[in-house]
Amino acid sequence: MAIVFWSSHDVFAFSSSPRLIATRRFINSPKLEPSNMFECCRKRSMVDKVEIQENNVSGSFNMLFLGHNIALGYRNHTNIVMRISSVDSKDSDPSVLINGHFDSPLGSPGAGDCGSCVGSMLEIARLIVDSGWVPYRPVIFLFNGAEELFMLGSHGFMKTHKWRDTIGAFINVEASGTGGLDLLCQSGPTSWPSDVYAEAAIYPMANSAAQDVFPVIPGDTDYRIFSEDYGNIPGLDIIFLLGGYFYHTSYDTIDRLIPGSIQARGENLFSIIKTFTNSSKLKSTYITNSSGVTANAFNDERAVFSDYFSWFMMFYSRRVATILHSIPVFVFLFMSFMRGRSHSWSAAFFDFMKGFLFHAFGTTLAIVMPVAFSILRLQFSTQAMNWFAHPCLAFVMFIPSSLVGLLIPRIIWRQIPLSQDVSIVKISKQVLSDEAMFWGTFGFYAILTSVYLVSGLSGGFMMFFTSISMLPAWISFCLSVKSFGRLSLRTIMSYILPLIPCLAYAVYFGGFLSQFVIEKMGMMGSLPPPYGYYVPDAIVASLVGILTGWCVGPLMPICSGWLGRLSILQFLLHFTVFSLAISCQFFPYATSAPKRVVFQHTIHTAGSSQIMESTYDFSVTDSNSLLFLFQHAPEVAKELNVTSDFSIESALVSQRQDWMAIFPVSFLFSNSVKFSANKDDILKQYEFFPNLFVQNPYSNSENGPRRVHLELHLGSLEEIWVTVLNITGPLSNWSFADNVLPGTETYGGGPRSYICRLSGPSDSNWTFWLEANNSEALRVDLAVLEQKLVGPANRLKGLFPDWVDVTAYSSFMSSYIL
């Protein structure tokens, strides 16, 4: 039976406007929209028990996020929890959790992130009820109301909800874009979840190499809360990765969702949920954690797996990988022994190692050459990242020079003497040379496979697949040589054809990876000059070089005789220069690939009603600086009185501490600038500003620790996203995070300090205490992020061209000595 997911209405309900914390739209949406849909499920269910709860969560904890220590305090965030089970199920029955968040990031409608997730979950819930299928184990849907504020909703659920101890497996549904196949990015802590995925996914998109890479990506998901920080629950982290141009932008609207994505995700999720609920390995977390379950083949360690064009999954355990991934190295050593047993094993081995070194050298040049050309191009160009809105341009620019790098060692190879004596082995030099180059190349991929294995990484499958695929290609080549000769086109094709499955996979995976990386280059941050200007181009060039070496490298031992000609090298070099010159004519951005700009109206206050300074602060998140922006956005430049002789060096610099409201994202910024702004509109809009008051005098002895009780008034602000406290001085304890201090931070060049982010409805004040271990003063820097812009600031935002996405807000800052 075909299953059709009609979730566009559900997505539209959640993405027609931003669902930002503390806005009226957000406060109303979980109570009116989802609950109404849930009530429909409850009424239609004849065979299932449907339980729905609105769960308000509050709490405080410490976290290491993006490499920075931070404390988080939150109150009255809303989760919607729905449990579907058989009518005779018990509350203690092991269950499967599906988690997705319905809050959206600052300034974004959030159709992809994560209205698409919520829409899929709602449709699956409806399908479970309408189809008459009764889950063998309960299914819990957690509609999470505070993920964008650093996973607060999932933390609140894991710390307070009565069903948390029944969860035996979970699926975290996320989006880092607007669609495409949803990649299994993380699974664990055992191999059982990935085994379930391999068995159940109808359109599998998974590669265990993603688990090697994900920890270094600047971002995180609720997966860490369930599986690492506050639970040891087996689970899957499934994420939309393509369409990243619109991730966390105002362009993340329903019309940008990639067609077919939600349908494929829904079919996958429904099948995976069924498999999880029917699995005998599904246990409650309290049972799993207390019973001392012994390790077995499917729960002792992560497995190695990969999809093939989303047609099927290849999956095997780590123990099997230990055997399989060792085979190529043994084949390499065995063949060098077999070739040299009649005369000199060492001579054959040395020839094979020469082939290995030359292929490694060629692969290195395949990376270095495009990087060098990318840097050279930027010497003559006024803009970087010309490929950003035109991903195919990156391949046109960098593949030819990468091929040159691969071919140069092959030309040199012809002049290198062999260690084996032709007169002794009685085999032609051409044959020995081809053998040495082939087995050297094979050894290169074999050793890479072993390196992955020894280092404990899970991505060795790709190199294993490459090396193993070369063996039938070599056998086919040797047989064809006997029939058609070494230089025949048929002989060349007999080598290429067995490699097609491997090379096609390399192109498939490489294309997906390169598209993902190119889309994310727009938000990697503006690195400090002068070298930061070159970094995005160098990263993309090196990535294209790596992928070219992977896709073309296995062909080089045999095909380099045809390709390694001076005329071909000249053509590739000429084409490289031509493509680099043409690329300068392409504008880096478009509405389909917008440039990201952060616009902060900074208001420095003193007391509850006085403004000390008001400025417009700007920063960008890629290597094309604000100077580039003002040159191509003349209306904005005119409004800010930016003249043609403007330079970053002569402008007022916006310091990192001015961006404290969005810590730690502010570490992505450099060369930020600010312009003076009028204070009157702020004074008209707000009667009172945020202010920190001492609630009662110090309560401890003069020489011992002193405790200061404080009350934070949030003034007349209406839509507060977050409040950030930066505390310096002899702080020894506080009332946050169970009285545990996080690690210290050095922020904005100042002394070591403690950072705390507070979030939740702003209709009441925050009360807390700080404790110092001596009489030295404590300093508290306060930044309150208001999601609204006032008057001229709002008008200024509207002047930006449509190829720019502006994240705009107001930041109220003040300082206190205690």
C-alpha cells in the first residue's frame, strides 16, 4: 500500500510567520494550532490510546557549546507531548520517542528548520491513528518548544517529564536546510539504532563517515541531550542537509522546501518507527541503565554503514570491519611478495612503494594546485566566493587544475628507474611500470582504509570500497591485454567498466558533500584579515581537489598513459586560467543564495530610563566584508552616510563585547563596524529599560564569602529572545545550574568571566544570587536581546537589497559593580 504524506498544511501552519520565543505568535501557536490537530487525532482514534500534554519546563544547567563554556537558565518554555499506545499499554512500557522542535530561529519563518519536522511528525501521528495500526510499543511525539535557544526544551523534558524513563529509543528529526534526502548524521551509543535504520529505511541516506565529521561542525542538535548529556538512549539524528542557503534566514519559507523531501522523510520515519516498536531490543532507559546489559554483536560499538544512491544500505559491525578493512593491506603485501618471489621481494616491494609515493604526491598536488590558483585569482579580484550562488562554477574553476596535479607525477614517473631488473625478471619495463603504479595506487587506498580502522573512525568504508573495486578492474585489464594488447581502447575500457560502481558512488557522495559545504560557506564567519579573505575559496578548492583525487585517482594507473600528455596538460592549464577569469564576472549572491548580515541596534543604558549611547552595529558571516556590502547596497550606504572613500580601518569598530547578546555566535565576527544612531525613538518606544537591582544587603561575614541577592527587571521590553550575563571577579558560587559554575571564558579581550544565558517569558523578573569569595568587587555586564527594531532602524533594514538576508534585533546593554 502506498503511503502519501499530506503534511504541507501542517508545515504551512508552522511556517507562515516566525515562531520566535516570547512573541505573541509563538505563545499562541502551541496552544491553538498543534493542540487542535492533536484533538482531531484523539477523536478519530478507535483502537489507540492518545494522550496529549502541554508541558511547561524550567531549569538551569551548564553546557559546552561551540567550544565555549556557558550556563543556561530558562523558565516556562512549552513542550507539547503526545503518546500513542494500545489501549492496554502501561505507563512503564518501553517507548520510542520522536523529537522535533517548533520554535524557529531569530528572524526566520522556519519552514525547513523545523516546520518541516513538525509537519512530518503530525502527519505520522495522524497516519498511525487513521491507518488502524496499533503500535506494539508506545510512540511518544515530543514537539519541542525551545531548541534554538541551545536545546532547552529537550533538557526540560529529560529532567522533568514522567515518561522520560520509559524511552528505549529515539529519533531526532532536524533540518539544516530545506530538504533533500534526510541524512543519518549520528547514531548511537550502540550500533542497534543504525541497524534498525539499515533494515527499515525505504530511501536510506546514511554514511558512518558523517559521525566522524559531525563533532567538528559548529552546531549541535537535541541528539546530544538524549544520547550523551542527560541520557544514554540509543537513537538516530536525521537531518535535512541540502537547501542550506536558507537555513536560519528569512527565506526559509514553505515555497523553498525541496519537492518530495517530506514525502520521502515521512515514509522513512513511519517504517523506522514500526521497526523500533517491534524490536525485542527496545528497553526502557531505567532498565537498560540498571540491569548491566552485557555487550553483544549489536550493542557494543558503532557499526560501519553507507547507502548506495539511496537504493540500499551496506551495513556491518565493527568486528567485521576489523577483518574486511585489513584485507586490502594484506593483498598489497601479498602481491609484492608474489611478484618478487622469483628474484627479489624487496625490489618488487620498493617499486610498489614508489608507486604509492607517486600517487600520494599526485593526490597532494591535486589539492594544492586548485588552492594555489584560488589564492592567485583573489589577487586580481575584488570579491571572493564567486561560486557561492553558482556551485557548478566551483567545479569548472578547480577540477582542471586538480587534474593537472594528478597527472604531473605520472609524467615524472616515466623517467624514474625501477628497482626490478628487466633482464632478470624477463618482463618489459612497461608491464613492470604499470604494475608498480597500479599496486602503489591500490596500496594508497588500502593504507588509508587501515588508518581509518586504527584511529577508531567509521568512515573507512569509502576507501575500502575503492581499493576492493580496483581488484576486478585489474584482473579484467590483465585478461584484456592478452586479447587486445596493452594500448587498445578496449583494454582501457575493460579496466574502467568494473570501476564504474565505485566511481559513480564517489561522484554521488562527493557531489552531495560539495553542495553541502558550498551552501554552508555563507555562514562560516568573517575570519580576521588578511588571511581570512582567502579561507572560503581555499576550503572549496581543497575539497574539490580531494574529491577529484578520489573520483579520478583509481583510473590514473592505466589511463594516465592517455591523459598524461603535454598537450592535455597545456589545455587543462589554459582552461583553468580562462575559467578563473570568467568566474570574476559572476556575482557571489542571489535571492536563492543570500548574503547574511547581522544588524544590531545597540543601546547602552544607565539606570531604568537613561541612554548613554545608541549605535547601529553591522557584521557579516563570510569573507566578503562590509565594504563589499556597502559598495553593492548604495541605498544602505547613503542612509549611513558611507562615502566612496570609506574603509574598515577608518570606521568605528564594533568590539566583540558589543555583541554579547548573541554569545557565542559573536566569535564568528571580525571587522564589525558601528554608526551613531538617534536615541529619541528608543525613549519614545520604551518607558523603562532592563536594570539590575540589589535585593538585600550582603548576608555573610566581612572576611568570608559574601552573597549578593539580585533582581533583574526587564523593563518595558516586549519580545525578549535572551538575556546574557557576563560576570567577572571573584565569583565562587551562584544560584544557577545547581550551584555549579561553568568553565571560564575570556570574552572581548577582558578578564576571565562566567557567561549565563537566561530565557523565557519576560512578564516577570529574574531573582538570583551571586557569591564572591573575597571583598573584591563583582562586575556584571548585562545584554538583553529584544527581537523588535524601532522606527529608523526598521526602515534601514528595509533598504537592503533582496540578495541580502538581514538578521536584525535590538540589544540593551548595561554594567554593574557589586
